[in-house]
Amino acid sequence: MADRNNALTPDALVMMDTIARTGSFAAAARELGKVPSALTYSVRQLEEALDVLLFDRSSRQAQLTAAGTELLHEGRRLLQEMDAVANRVRRVASGWETQLAISIEDILSVPTVFELVQAFCEVRDVRDEGASAGPATRVRLRTDVLTGTWEALVTGQVDLAIGVSALHTNPGGIELRPLGEVPFVYCVAPHHPLAAVSGPLSDAQLVHHRAVAVADTAQRLAPMTLNLLPGQDVLTVPNMRMKLEALLRCLGCGFIPEPLARPHLEAGTLVQKETARAATVASMHYAWRAERGGTLGLGRALQWWLAQLESPATQRALLQRHAGPLC
């Protein structure tokens, strides 16, 4: 038992994660600054201590066994928990988090997000007289799509997720608050064949035309696929703005947020079409990891962001405004 405890160190878990992520012992050794033989020796020591085979030696790639997969899964969870403990300790000492990671759902307003970032950087600590610098918190933004936004939060990659669905299973310890709803409209370019079709479009009509879809960014949880028909040709893009560009270029058709489509519908560069299927409305929320003691137990940076997100004006701007000043 002592050998097992000594073997399961943070360095060993990081080693497993690096090998799995890079796909080979050689690539992992380069990233970790070791020679491949040293890495192989460390893996064998870990296998002997646990009395299991972690990698399939018959494969040329670093192929995990079932036991190795389980260790990787649990190891990543343990590393995340260790990081969370370290962050909590630092937060208790200073009040301000050293870093605040935020996942932004792809369909939300980019200008509004950056106005919030700017306002946060201009915060002055009233407890520090004569303070001339903003919070000592580094903000790290990332964009995710659909389930990917929720996954980023529940796996500990971010501290705050803005624009998540309430339909996901809450593993516990996650606080969820409503942000609002975003209606979607089905759009095509004016010279697309469907633009001239009268009446609501049926699935039988849509299936013959290429759809443009934004890929779900989830890596571990099951990704979502929305409004795609069996047998339909699909052009997959990484974000909603690229989907809009594809629609404008008549490369396909599909649903996009009404606020994003609005200026193009008004200018006539896109045409809205009715479909036989029910109108799509996305119900958006923001979520964060709960702490004992409620909001008061959170770091001051996260408290600031949550206070902004409570504002109806901020919520409207995030959902509806893709250009212009914060209203």
C-alpha cells in the first residue's frame, strides 16, 4: 500500500495525462523535458506499484488499457481538485483570485463581453487607498459551443460559464441562474434555391440542401446535434460568425440567432424562411461552482462578474447586441 501511495504522485498523474494527450511516449517526453527511456521507466514503475498494465505494448501508439483509461480519468479529476484547493488557499489569503477563467457561449455578444472585461480591469479596490491598478486577477476567456460550455465548467476548466443550457445533468455543487432567451431564425441567401419557395419549408424539402452547422466543442460529454436531417449534406464550422459568413455566401442554410441575423435581414443580404418544425428558442443561463457560505464564499473577481450578470441591461446586451455601446 505504501508503494501505491508513493507511486500516485501529481507528477505521475501529469505524466499519464501528457502521454494520453500527445499520443506517444516520445512526444510526451519532449513536452515534459525528459528522454523517452526515462518516461518508459517511470511508467513501468507505476505499473509495478499498481500491479496493472496501463498501456497496450502491442500498439505502436500510446494506447491505454481499460485500467489506464480509468487512472487517466481519475487522475485528471484529482489534479483538478488539487488545483481547486490551491486556488481556494490563495483566494483566502488575498481575496482576489490569481486567475478567473470564463467560458462564453459562442452565440453571445462579443462587444458586451469585452466591455465587461474593460470595466473589470478598471475596478479599484476601495480598501486600498490610492490604488492605481486594477484587480490582481488574470482573466482568461474562451469560447465554447453547446455542451462544451457546460463541460468546461463541470470539469473545472473554467470558474464561470455564461450561456449554458439548464437541460444538462447537474453533478452537484453548480449554481445556475437564468440569463434569458435567444430566438433563432432559419436563413438563406437571397439567391439560394429555397429563397423562392413559398410556405413553410418541410424536412422533405430541407434535406436536399446543404446545412451549415456549428460543431459542439464538448470533448468528454456527449455533444449535441441540432436541426440536422439524416442524409443531409452538412458544412461544419467552428463558430456562429463563420456560419453567418457561409450563409451569406450561399454555401448552405440553417438557423442562426435572430439578433445576429437582424442587420442582414434588414439589408436584404439574408432571407428568413418559415419551417414546418417548431421555432427554435435557446434558453440561456450562467453558472458557477458553489462555495460554502454562498456568494460570500467566492473570490472577489467572481463576485464582481456575478453582480454584473444580475443586471437586466447586461443580460439583454449579451443576448441581443452584437454591435454598438452597452445599453
